[in-house]
Amino acid sequence: MQKNGDVNISLRVRDSRHNRVFEWAMTLYHDSNQCFVQASKVYMAGNFSFKGRILPLPEN
């Protein structure tokens, strides 16, 4: 958690042979449904990032 209340979440995944690594980082902005996602070393896709909103799933 940052001083301003934003939350950072990161994930690093390796395959069983340790020759592929996927890194993912997400920032959840304080008092907002906004987030920023950055993925790197994605197999066959390179790096990408985007901003978006997190919305609750419908309860039906």
C-alpha cells in the first residue's frame, strides 16, 4: 500500500522448466474503481498496459 492509499498487487509466474516468465502488476487507485494493469514478458504477445474500471459482478 502506498502513502496515498493506492494498492499495488504483483504476480510473477514461471513455467515448470523456468524458461518462460510472466510478470503482472496492478495498481488499484484509492477511493475509486479505476485501476492500471501492466503485463510484461507475455509469451507471443510482448508487453502491454491498460487503464480500466473494476465493476462488481451481477448477483444473478
